[in-house]
Amino acid sequence: MRNLNLIVKGCMLIMLCFSCKKEDTYQVEAELDPYLQMFLQEGAKRGFNFNVEENGLLMKFADLQAPTIGLCTYSEPLLVQIDRTYWQEVTKYENCEDLRQNVVFHELAHGLLNRDHDNGILANGEWKSLMCGGDTYLERSWQVNFCGERRQYYLDELFNPSMPQPEWANYGDSFSGEKGSLYYELDLNNPKAKTDEDGNSFTISDGLYTVYLNSESNTILPIGKEEQVTGDCYFEATLYTHMSNVNACIGVGVEYTDAHNQKAYNSFLISKNYTYNEYRAYPANTKCQPNFAEVSIRYGVCDVNNETKLSIERTGNEYYFYVNDQLIYRHDYDADKPINRFNLIIPGKTETYVTSFKCYKKTEASIKSSSVNKDFFWGEMAGTVQTYKNVEIK
Ligand SMILES: [Zn+2]
């Protein structure tokens, strides 16, 4: 009996193993399943059909060792782990869905497409692929701008690594020179000075606007009238500074009102990487994870210790960022929203000298004065921005 009992128990165990085989090899956390389905659909559109239920896949949240945010293990069955903390943290960003898809798609491409890391770059210095990753490389952020017009390319590239380079990544374009008509210029001929209670000082004299900010932060400094600029426009500022710390940056940006009636800022920053002795550009948005991307600015294009021209052109609902008239980056994130005003981004604990600040409207642009119509935002600060220099690992 004893033996029979064992045999029966053994059979039951074997049957149990057979009956739960699929559950053992195919388990996908409910919250991750929509992202798996999205990946499978994108694959199916391109002729890839993965039978993940049959072949096995485990997709789970895990507490991964920072800065790792996702991990794919080529085990039997395949194991994809996504960091629980990262998944929650990104909910505060408006581009949360893009960030989540980015990490899940990256891991699934390792596991289902057998894709390795690809740290190739496009002509404009941006990552070629969502598959960028691995060990730290040139101290660059692995952030891929997986928003707007870029999504289609990065999805196509995931399933076909030999995709031709997209048009938005072209490099070498110089500014056309078509600025439109000037509608605001910072007056540098009327001397004035102000020091606020925090020790920030603002001075106009000798044709220079000199700003000293008494904190380490890079600060948004609105200048000019508050308007509502719709349509195409152009804005340029020339300035120079001495960056006093590794996180310091200068930049230009626009303020606008987002879909939730909140003030938001699209900014273009430049900062120096001292290890590689090069300037890098960071397109950023205060509602999104800082920053959308990090791209190298080619040698010789700028030196912020000398007068540097930073400009933004809005054409066809897209922002183009130029440094000394050289196109550095373009993107379409919230680029169709009316602009309230233009601003500078100024580094802390150092003097920055602004030699000009001019706003232009293109012929098709329309400008409406808003209800708040101050002449000049003298010494007003509107929040801080940072370059995103820590690196996540996928
Ligand atoms: Zn990876």
C-alpha cells in the first residue's frame, strides 16, 4: 500500500507538472501585459510572429540594483524583469508611457529578436536604436527620445536594424537666415541694476545684461513681453559665461501653457563634458523626464567663454535649435502650442553676460497680447532645469 500510495502520489505529481507546464513557462504580470501586446502587434505589422505562450516567457517586476531599470535573462523560459521603482517613478512625467515602452521594448528585443546592444549614433549624434545600452559609454545618458515623430523610426529600427537614417537626424544644416520681422529686443542702452534678497543680481550697463545667480541651480530667466505667439517664429540670444561646475549649463527656451493649463517650458541646454572635453546639447521639457536626449556638439562649434549665439526657430510645429547658426537638434514635442514668452537658462554661481536678445515673427505668425502684459520681466526667475547626467542601464 505504501508503495502504491507513493506511485499514485508520483503520478499525481507528474500529472500536476504536465497540467501546469504552461503556467510555469508563461507568466506575464498583468500591468506589463499591455506592453508585451504592443510589442507583439508592432512585430506582427512587420511580419514577426512570436508564439510566446508556447515558447515560454516570464515577465515580472523586480527590485533591480540601481541604476539598472530592466533586465533580460536568456533562461529557459526567457525572463524579462522591469524595475518596480523605475516603473512607479516615471508616472510623474508626461512622457511616462514612452519611457515605459522604451524599457520594455528594449528587453523584449533582446529576448525575442535576439538583438544585442547597438551603440551606433545617427548623424546628429542621437542614439541610432532603442537598443543602446550596456556599460557606460562616453559618459552618455542612455535616454532615447521616443516621442512624437521619432517613435515610428525607433520602432521600425527595432525590427529592422538596417533602417535608413531618418530625416530629422540630418546634420550639418545651417540656419537659413530667414528670421522674419523683429517684434521684441532687449534694450541694453538704459542702465539699471537690481539685487534681490537672495543675492541674485541683474545689471544692464555698457550694452551688456549681466546676471549673477546666487545658487548652484541652472535657472530659467524669462525676458521680454508676455505674448501669445502662434505659428512660425524665431528667437536668438547671444551670451557668454564661465561655467563653474560640471552640471552648469546655458540655454534658451520657450514658456507655454500645457493641456492642463499649467506653465511648461521647452528648453535647449548646452553643457560641457569635461572628461571628453566637448559640449553636449540637451533638449528638455519641464513636464518630462530630463532630458529627452543628449547629443555631442561637434568640436569648434562653440565655446561659451566667448560670445555664443543660441537660437530657436519654430517651423511647421517643430522646434529647431541652433548653436552659432549650426543646427544641433530638432523635435516636435508640444511645438504646436502658443508661446507665452522666450527665456534664457543661466548657470548659478557665475556671471553670465547677455549681449543681445531678439524675438522675431515670421510672416505667417500671429501675435496676440495676453491679459498679462508687462514690458520686461526684470530679474524674474521661473524655476530650474538640469542636465541629466546619470546613466540608467537597460
Ligand atoms: Zn540591454
